[in-house]
Amino acid sequence: MTVNVRYMVDDVDAAVAFYTKHLGFALLSSAAPAFADVKRGELRLLLSGATSSAGRPMPDGRRPEPGGWNRIELVVDDIAAEVARLRSAGVRFRNDIVTGPGGSQILLEDPSGNVVELFQPRRS
């Protein structure tokens, strides 16, 4: 079963480049500057620009925009190595690695400020 998540983005081409270059997604289709979709495993990420149907104003006038705190989570085997690789590529992080009872996590941002969580489960 494929799971779809939609992210509003400022620049569809920049978002596609970010997810395919840094996070291992594959491009499925592109109708830039309005829309593109990328896939990693069973996750299909819909990247919607301001000119997409998802970018239309709501009845009260609010416009969908990127950012916020909801996020996708990508499970990794070695979070420290992934963070080092991504930092050397200039990827922006919101925090440092945090470790809790379930494992370790860190939050990074795509070019539009949408959050992606990297998570390494606790080893038994």
C-alpha cells in the first residue's frame, strides 16, 4: 500500500532536487512549476507549488503554505553518518540529534522549510 503525503513548496524544481539528491527519492512525474511527485519505498510525496490546485486559497482567504511541524519520518540505520553527510551538503537542520527511549531523531528542512525527521530506532 502506498501512502501519499502532500507538502506545499515554494519551488517545485528545488524540492525535487532536494528529495532526489539528498534523501533517496525517485521522481515519478513533474508538471513544474505547479506540481511533482517523488517516491521512496511506499511513500509518495506530492510536492505542490502555489499554482497547483492544492495551492488555491481557502474560502476564508487563507493560502496553503509550506513549513510547520507536521512531518514525514525516514528511518535510517546510522543517524550520525546521515547527519554528517547531509550537513556537508549544506542541508539545514532545526536541531541536533535527540535520543530518547525509542531511538534517536533529528529534524531537517527542505528548501521551503518543510520538516523531515530522520529516525534511528533504538538498538536492542
